[in-house]
Amino acid sequence: MDSHTGDDMSVGEVEPMPGYADLITRASTVMPSALRGCSTCGLELSKRTLLDNAYITWTEIGLFFICAVMWTQIRRGLTECLFQPFAQWCSLQPKDSAKMPESSWKLVFYTMSWSYSTYLLFFTNYTFFHDPPSVFYEWKRGMTVPTDIAIAYLIQGSFYGHSIYATVYMDAWRKDSTVMVVHHVITLALITFSYAFRFHNIGLLVLFLHDINDIQLEFTKLNVYFKTRGGGYYLINDILSNMGSVSFSITWFWFRLYWFPLKVLYATCVSSLQSVPNIPFYFFFNSLLLTLLCMNIYWFLYIVAFVAKVLTGQMKDVKDLREYEGEEGAQRAATLLKAQQQSKDAGHLNNSAETQLNNSTEGKHLQNGITKEKHL
């Protein structure tokens, strides 16, 4: 086995990372050729390939569901016993206090998971980051998954199983929540099938390249929540939120739109066929990875919109552009109307509540849940 990475490359050599042009050129040559060679592909062959190559035990499936429920219960416990009391103690605004536990939970998890992936890729003997084609060297169906990588898969797989439920029933609903559910389903499919087909090496690299952005996102959001706590303004949190947003924007492009296609997609689209000519479900996995790339580009548009609003002066503070317009205003109006009705039922005048509602919205409009002065 001495020519896995190309005609003039040996296993011991590291293939230089390609550029975008190399990726497009090689993939556009290799993938159509693989498609032409798949003249017998179909449902029957796919079923037979699945049965011949997928290896996963009922014990592993059971552990997945147990851990998914465990993450849900841990989140609820931390929210009730730590995050919510801390938000109340810090006197966060009601809208921030409601969203702070979600960001705190995600920050804790992604910091833990990304730290573990970083340890495996840079402090062990794995060379997948510096030499991505090596993920398919000596691949064999049903090969044993190293325990340390199996642990990473159990942690991540069960978390995304929990996240599908959490996005619908526990998290604040945002403009991209539907896309987020699709993202979680695709990620869970990638994790499950890559483990079953023993593509765990490339899966570890995918997880490392994506989790760092979630850490920065939740860190930034928490500082946005805490900069106006207790009715005061805290400069340090404002500075940290701005630093976090800049860092988030840069690393999103670098990790998800630069390293992800040039390291992961090149390895799966091109290098995989060089190492394993008849690699199973080649088109299925690459379709999922390409879909993941498209979603990364979709979310990058939000980042571009955020930067554009800041540069043009349309936005003075860091905010989540995915929030629905008027969310806080609707809640505030509902609260005032409820107070108005209670006052009426008690036989008191309700003009004060009505006047307060009218005066608070007169000459203003709602932007990202915040009342702003109108500008012609």
C-alpha cells in the first residue's frame, strides 16, 4: 500500500493542501468518472452495500438514546439550579434572562466537546488535520473504532439527538430555526453513518472544524446579555461582545468555508477513491457534506449582513440578526394589556396602562426586539 495519495505520493508523505481551483478541478473530474462507473447502482445494490458495510451494535444504539436523554436532563437541571438563578441574581433584562440559559448550556457543551476534539487531533498520534487524505489509509469495513474516537462520537451523536428536540421545544424560536433542525438532522445522519461505515477519522475532523464557531457565538451572546444587567451599562461586556463577533466572523470563514472544503471535501471527494476505489456510499456521504457546506454559506450571509449593518451605521450594538422583529415589543404590549384588563376587572381606571403603551411606541419602531427611534 504505497500510493494512497497520488501517483507520486507515498503513505509517509504529506500531500499539500489544495486550493479552491484544485478542489473544483479534481472533484469535477473524479466524481463524474465515479458516477459513470456506477452503472449498476440502485436501490438493491445500496441495500446490499448497507448490510455488508454498516457495523453498529444494539448496545451502541442504546447508549445513544440514554445519553441523548441525559443531555436533556442535565440541561434542565443546570437551567433550573444554576443558569436561571444566576440570571436573576445579575438582574438581567427579562428578554435576556429568558435566553441566557440556552447560551450558557451551549457554551459549556461546545467548549468541552471542541477541547476534546482538539486534544485528539493535536496531542495524540492522529495526523488527520495536517494530512487529511490519511483518514482513509488502511480503511477496512468493520474495522475497530479507537476508544477515544468512539467516545467523541457518542458525546456528539447523542448531543445532536438531544438538539433536535431542544431546538423545537426548549430553545427560543428564530428565523433560521427550521434550517437549524435540518442542520441537526444532517449532522446526526453524518455522525451515525460515518461511525457505522467506519469513516470516523474524517468525522472527527468535521466536528473539530465546526464546534469552535459555536463557542464564540454563545460567548458573544452572553456578553450582549450581560452588558446591560441591573439597569446599568458594563463596558467590559460590550468590548468582549464586539471582540467575540469579530473573532466569530473570521473563524467562521476560515474553519467552515476555507479549511472545511479544502481539507474535508477534498479528502472525501478525491482522496477517498484513491485509497479505497470502491468506497461504500461515496455519493451519499459527499451529498451530506456538500449540503452542510451550503448551510454554512447560508449562515455566512447573516454574518455578512451583520458586518454591513455595522459598517454603514445601521447597527450600533451587537445583536442576533436571526431574532424575529418585534419579539420584545409584542411581549411588552401583551404584558401591559394584561395589566390593563386586571385593573379594569378590579374597578380601577385603565387609562395609565393605555397611555403608557401609546407613549412608549409613539415615534418609534421595533428592530430585533429593541425599541428604536424612527429615522426618516
